[in-house]
Amino acid sequence: MTPGRLLREAVKTGTIQIPGAHHALAGRMIEQAGFPACYLSGAAFSASVLALPDVGLLTLTELTGQLTQLTTRITIPVIVDADTGFGEVVNVERAVVELERAGAAAIQLEDQILPKRCGHLSGKSLVETDAMCNKLRAAAATRVDPETVLIARTDARSVESFDGAIQRAQRYVDAGADWIFPEALQHIDEFAAFAQQVEVPLVANMTEFGQSPLLTLQELSDLGYAAILYPVTLLRVAMKAVETTLALLAEDGSQHELIDLMQSRQELYDLLDYDAYEQRDQEYFQ
């Protein structure tokens, strides 16, 4: 099955959890842990690989390269955060071509104006609804595989109103969005009301330290959400571990107290499938 079909089939079994993979090694860990999909977050990629904030500085070429690294090393479908589509309608066309070619199962577009901001910060501005609908129509017409999922994210809740987010979502569905991602809903009642009024698969963003409450899998499943994103969770935990490690190294002058917290050499080699490379190398020289 194509990546898009795999993702569509996954949500038919119930609400799925989708951790963010900020690099390919994290993607392999997500797959080995049994999660059915992973998410390439623009915010996590910008921070972890480029050390840049999530303000639209990421290029299509950089994103496509990172997506290719992920899809080459995992078999589960990847949802890719394409921000605002890197420009206007013709830019969206090219983004869809490149990201689909790189193996995206789903392409997420949002309705902010550049320079965009993290969805849980203030100071955001939105494009007109018609302009976003034009982008979605272009994306739908450009994708080669009709199973590739188009996800429309709306930031209207924190810029216009909750009702404005509902109205935009309904227009986006009419324009070709397969799934809707309502960003920064502010309490569980809003998650429930949104699900009652928008009748396509919905994505819930359970990012930490934001405006939304951290709802559980069971709560969001009961409300009817198809997918739950944890876009920066792994990166945040990993970076806190790096911070702690550096402090201990500086204080103790040794990593002895950290050994039990580390992934072992063998565990890393198993994750990388190192033995298979060794075996093939030997076979070539028989």
C-alpha cells in the first residue's frame, strides 16, 4: 500500500498516537516501539537540526531532505508539516510534488501569514479563507496519489474565534482537505464541540507548554479524534537529558554516573541494523 493508504487504514482501527520524529534515528525508535505513524514537525526540525526558531525560516529543500532521510529508514507513514506551503499557490504545487516524491503519507498546510509563528504563541496573522482554499485546491489537484492525505491546520481559534475556526475548517474541507487540524483549542469542551461540527478525521495537537490541555488518548478517542500528535515531546525530553548530562560532566569530570541512563552500544547497533550491514559486506567478498 502507498504511504497515504497505510495512514488512512491506521485510523480506521481507532485513534492513533503519532510522536514527532526530529531525525531518522528517532523515527526508527518510534517504529520499533509499535507506533503506527510519526510526525515530522517543522518546529522540531528547525530547532534540532538548524538551531532556528519556528518562524518560517525552513526551506522546502531542507524539509524534503529530512523527510527523505526518515522515509528511507522507516516503513511507517510520515505526516510532514509543510507550514504555509512555502509561498502562494504555485509554491504549494511544488511543495506537494517534492514532499510526495520524498514519501510523505500526509502533507499538512496551515492558514498563517508568513512569517509564521508557533501555533501556541501570540502575534499570529491568518490569510483570508479564500486564499487558504486556493492552496488546498492546488494541493489536491497536484498530488499524484489520491490517497496522500491533505491536512488543513487552522490557527483561527486564537486569532479570530472558536466559531471562526469551525467556519474555516468547513470551508477547507469543501476545498479538498481530507483531515482538519484545529490548533490551540483551549479546553476539552472546545475539542468536543469541534468534533461535533466538523465531520472529517480530526488531528489533536498535544504539544506541551501550550494553550491546549494535555488530554489523554482515551479522552480524545471518546471525542472522536482520529490522530494525536506529540510533535516536540521526544526532542524536549532528549534536550533536557543533554542539559543534565553536560552539567554532570562539568561537575564530576566523568560520565561514570550516567552509564545506566545511556542507550548501550549494542542497543544502538540493533536500532541501526548494524549486523545486517556486516553480513552483507562479508557476502560480497566471498
